[in-house]
Amino acid sequence: MKVQFSVGLLASFAAILFALPGCNHLPTTGTSITGTPDGAAEVMMVSASGQIQLKEIGFLEAVDRTDQKLVLVDFWAPWCGPCRKLTPAIEATKTKWGDKLEVVKVNVDDNSAIAQHLGVNAIPDVRIFRNGIQVGDFGGVMPKDEIDALLRSLQ
């Protein structure tokens, strides 16, 4: 028996799936940070000795750039095990990319208004911005090689 699906039937099925709870997380690429409340963030820097250092900065100052540099924003919390597991991959990515990439860490416990405004529903949640516009994202733990490949695809 051969089953044929019409385009309309497939579109209806997809619409139902996205309407179900838990299935409505659509890509947020193209989202602007315009209107996002400001708050504390930490910018990741690599010292001359290769050590990762964090410097406190305002979220909007760190992300609302006009220099075409990619800005990776890691939404995390200290109690989050997967967040702690992701941190070494993000640190390795920052070390590899150096000044070509800005890495910003936002503690969602301290900055819930930022996370809520940008639709962060689960952590770890990583958003990548260029010129204040989101150009990529991923959730959960991702290996450093995959993070690197994603960043290369966004250059």
C-alpha cells in the first residue's frame, strides 16, 4: 500500500506539533537586543599567560557592538551542572578565537530580567550576536569542536 501526503496535510501536522507544549521553541535568530534591560555580565578575557579571566561589565555594553565581532553569550547559573560542564568548552573556544570573539557570561539568577526578555527558558542557553542582532544559538552542552564549527559558519 502506497501512502501519499499532501503538502497541506504535512503543514497542518507541523503546525499541530509546534502548538503542543514543549514544542514551541522556535529559533530566535534575528532577535535584536533592542529594549533588553541592562544588567551585570562578565566578559571572558585571556591573559598573556593563557589564563581565563572574567571582568564585570554591563550586558548591553558587551553585546551592543558595531564592529562586526561575534559575541557569544552564555546564560548560566552556578547550581547548573550542565552549565559547569559547558564552561571548559567555552573557555577553550575563547582561547582559540582570542580577540576575534567576545565571550559574555550572564548569571540568570542575578539577571532574570535579561534572560526573560530574550526568552531564555532553560540553561545552559548560548546566544551568538553580531551588531546586537542574534545570528545563532544552541542549548545544552556542546563539544568545543562543534562550537567552533558553528562560529566559523557565522563569520
